[in-house]
Amino acid sequence: SKQTHELRVTSPAEDRFRFTAGLFYQRQTDYDQANYSVAGLGSADQSIQLGYTAIPGLGDAVFARRLRRVDIDRAVFGEASYDITPALTLTGGIRLFEAENRLTGFSGFASDIDETCVPSVEADRPCDNVIRQTEEEGETYKLSLAYDINDDIMVYGTYSTGYRPGGANRRADVPGYTSDTIDNYEIGWKSILFDNALRFNASVFYQRWEDLQFGLSPPDFNGVTFIFNAGGADVAGIETDFSWVLGNLTLSGSAAYINAELTEDFCNFDDLGNATDCAPDGTQLPVQPPFKGTLTARYDFMLGGLDSYVQGTVLNQSGTRTFLLDSDYAAVGRTEAFTTFDLSTGFDFDNSAVEFFVNNVTDERGILSRNAACATSICGAFARSYPTQPQQFGVRFSQDF
């Protein structure tokens, strides 16, 4: 369940000094109840035969979770802008917050019911071997300066920070994870040129990411994923988008190049705390493709008195590293770059529209990401691939009322 409340006050937007301020409260709860069962395990003969012991009170469950999680976030925030001159605007903001996370319950096998598992006040579990609570407080900032060169071109520079609360891992021998933070530096421009025919925006950014949170499944941990702090990372990139009207022809597109890499070594570990595999300083962060771009060409014309068009779109995405740690990456492999094409044509009449389309014209099976169903040392050879949508064609009809 989740409930969110916010109170916000905003001053008139046309004032030279203007502000927004408010209060925020959010509470999320989650009850995780899962049984991993073997039929008949509750009988003594079956338990001896399989070498497992059923968890008392939970039927045939050989492993079970009964975890209650509560996340509470409180914040006070404000942002103000001041027009230093009609063309120069300074904006500043701050958010003060508190974050609270509680995780309580049972997770494990019958062997986990020992002297460290305290009696539970709930009847749904044998005892509590997970009792975790974290509380954090902090603040995030934003400072931006924007300058209107003229009515059509604006340049800006922004410094901002980000914060993600820490939390608890459910095994007693796995420590919790702390918050991760980010410092973002960005400069860019927004423009409308040639009598509004061309819109061209771009930005260059650099981000310093500290204590980034990362999910891993250490060896001998039964395939369970835990969250760890993976040290620091640097992220630098450039983003741009445009739209250019050339008579009946409109060209539009967007592109982003991002370089994201660790700035210090990060190691996995076994249940004894020994490092088992490392990602060295300079390792590229997984999942995020370094380059992704789209380009669309649309031609509008009249056909039989109807507003008609033809359109084509091309998308290109570079390959990605699939896992952070070298052993996982070697077991699963890399995704490769791919390109897809979409085509469509249609026409409008009265308040209706008809469109004929073919998506992924060449039926390209580009791989968006890859992962494994269990530890990569076991399932890496059978990694799952998540492809782009295969070729699809059809007709769309819409009606305005």
C-alpha cells in the first residue's frame, strides 16, 4: 500500500520574485509472504528422505519469507526565482528530508530458527530473524542561472544534487546499505530559429555519483539479491533534440551519448566476507547504452482533399555491458548495437484519422538487455535475452468527439 500527501503554495508566476514551497509525506508498506514448498515435506519420513526439515507452522515450506516493510519519507521544500534583469534569471531550491525504513520478520530455512531468532508477536511466522531499521536525514540543492540572449535563444547553467535513501538487507549477516548521492553539473541552451522553423536544444552534463547502490547475488547466498554500495562513479554526456520544418517536410530527432564508469574498485564477497570478484576502477556501468538516437522524417501533403502524410523513423542503440562484475559479464556476454526502422502513412477526414503502419520493418531482433535466472556461474550459459518488439503491422483508427 502507498499513500502520498503534499501541500504546496505557489506565488504568481508573473512576479519578478516568485516561489514554490511545500510539505511532503509518503508512507509505503509491503507484506512479503512466500513459501518454497515440497509436497509432503511436513511428514517425518519425507523430511529424512530429502534431507530437509519443514518450517514449523508453515506446512511443507522448506524456505519461507514473512517480511513486513515500512518506508516513510518526510520533506520540506522550496524553490524561488528572481529576475536580476529582464533577460537574466537566478533560481535556487532546497529540499530538507527525513527517510525511515523498517524491515521485520522471518526469512530462511528451519535451520535459521535458533537462539538468535527472537519470538514474534505475529502468528504468521515462527520467529523474527530480520529486525532492521534505518533512519536518515539530509538535503538536496539546486542552483541555476538562465540568460535570454534574445527572444529565441536561451542559455543556462545548473548545479543540482540528488539523494536516494539507504535501507536494510534481509539476511542478518549482510549489512544494510547507505544512501547514495549525486552532484550534477549541466550547461545547455534552448533555441527556436528561422521564424520558428527550427527548434534546437542541447546540454552537456557531468555527474559525480557517490556510494551508488547496486544489486548483487553473492555466491552461497541461495540466489538472493542484496543491495550494496558500489563506491563512486563518474557520468558524463551530451543530449540534444531538434525539430526542423522545411515546407511540407519535417525532420526531428534526438540523441544522447553517455559515458558512465566506476571511479574505484568494487568487489563481490562470499558469506565469510572474502572478496570473490571485482570490477576495477574504470569499469563501464551496465545496462545504459553509451549512444542512443532517433531520426524521423515526415512529409505532409493533400490527397483527394484530405490531409495526408508519410513518415519514417530510424532508431540506433549501441551495445551495452550486461553486468558490473567481470565474472558475471563474462558468463552472460554483451549486447550488440542494433538499428530499427518504422514506417507509417495516413490521412485525416472530418474528425477522424486512419493510419497504416509497419514497425520494425526489417524484423531486427535487437537485444535491449540480458540477465540470468540464477547465479551466473550456473545460469550464465542460459542467459535470458530481452529483444525489441518484432515486426508489427496494422491499421489504426481514431475519432475526435
